[in-house]
Amino acid sequence: PFNHFISELGEVGVSRLALVFNSGLILGGLLLLPCCIGLGLLIPGAWAKLGMVAGILASMAVSLVGVFPMNKLKPHTLAAMSFFRLGLGMVILFTLAILLQPEEPPLLARGLGLVGIPAIVSYAGFLIYSGVKSQEVGEILDPESHKERPRFWMMTALEWAIFITTVPFFLGIALAL
């Protein structure tokens, strides 16, 4: 996690289980889709509806990351960066929807919205850092862009942080429902 991208697990010709990993991304995106739709329809208010739209698009983007593994770097990077941007929007909007629920009592405890903050920080940190390190589209997530792989690479650590914070965000919401 400190110097390898998550997507390297799906790199055809490098990872023996690339097909399993990429199939998991496709399936994961497809499973995230009804979750985002349900959450958007369940929580009252415009923030939830906007979160649902961002979530639908983020779900499709993460599935495309599996369709275009890392050995197809340019379309992979476009899909992955789309997911990171849309994922940030999705988490921000669903967090706002939970915190600003118009109903009393709220459907979900408003404090549950605080679970979104680490995910927001992770997505934003990754996007800001990748913008600071901006290169050609195909090079942003290219491990070969470094002559020698660093022992600690901020880009990969931030990408793993997105995964590590997004899963508990949705798990927390699911458990609260």
C-alpha cells in the first residue's frame, strides 16, 4: 500500500489474479449502483439526489477501471480519475445529505455523516496531490514514470486511503439502516 497502486493487482501480465481483481472491480461497481440509488431515494432532500447522480456515475467509472486494467494505461487512468472525482462528489453529497436531513427525527443519525469526513479528506488529498504532480493523462498513475519506485509513494498511499475510508463510510450507513 505504501508504493503500489491498487490497480496493479489487476495489471494483466503482472498479476496472476488480474482477471479476478478486474472482475471484482466490475462487480463492485455494479453493486455500488443500487446502493447509491437506494440511498439517494431513501434520504430526503436535494443533497441525496445529487449524491445519487454522482454515485451512479462513480459506480460506472469504477466498473470501467476493471474493464480497462492498468496495462491499458490511458483509458485506465481516465476511468480511475473519473472515479476519484465522482467519488469525492458522491461522498461529499451523501455526507451533506445525512448531516442536513430536513426531517425530524432524521432517517439516519446526523452524526453518521461524520464518517464521511475521512473519505472526503482521502479523495481530496489524492486529487490535490495528483494535480500537483500532474502529467500527461496516461502518466499520472503510471508506476513506470519513476526511474526507481520510492519506498513510500504519496500517490499510492492516498489511493489506498480512499479505499480504506470509503468502505467504512458505506458500511456504516448500511449498518445504520
